[in-house]
Amino acid sequence: MSRATAGLPAAARAFLALPHTAALTTLRPDGTPHATPVRFTFDASAGLVRVTTRAGARKARNVAAGGAAARVALCQADGFRWLTLEGRAAVTDDPARLAEAVRRYTDRYRTASPAPPDLVVVEMAVDRVQSLNL
């Protein structure tokens, strides 16, 4: 568990378990932000956010272009409650990591994850948490 997520209050964990979408913000190679709605999973014990997507999607390309320094932010909001998770991210097509991401997605959203032929997972190691009204 990351230090950032170790002290996450029960209300925040419950909020992150709701089947909402969130906005994922990545940085384009020119440094401008790219925000897109995503479905995601949060693994509190590992301090890890997972987003499945296509390898050719802008968000995946942005993370890959950022290399080891790539940072992303994911914000889930519901009315006046919101929670933002930030951290370093990487893109992988490792079969075991993809299977875990798809399993968690299916558990959270009660539907199968889309399965394009170029499926990858963006994994973010959370190192900062911000929230309001949680």
C-alpha cells in the first residue's frame, strides 16, 4: 500500500468503489493536458489505479511517450464530492496484468471490459490524494 492511500478514510474507499466514471488527465507530448472520461479500478492494497484501453488511444500514447516520468491524475466526482488520485503511470500489455485489470473492471462495473485486439492497461501508482466532502 502506498503512503498516499494508507490513510484513506473509509468514506473515500467506499466512494472509489462506486461504479462511476472519472476523468483521466494525461499530458500530450507538447505538454498540454488531455482529459477523457474513463472507467477504472482502484486497488487500495497496492495503491494502484488501472484503466483498460486501446494501445492506440491518446491516453495510452501520452503515458507511453512520458516514459518513466509520466504522471497522470484521475478525478471521480459526484455532485459536491470528489476525489483525485495522482501518480506515476505506465502502459503494459502483460497478459497477467491485463487479466487482473479486466477481472477488477468486471467486478466493479458488473459488465465485461471492452476487449479490442490492442488492449492495454494504464497503471498508476498513487502518490497523492486530494478530496472534498468525503
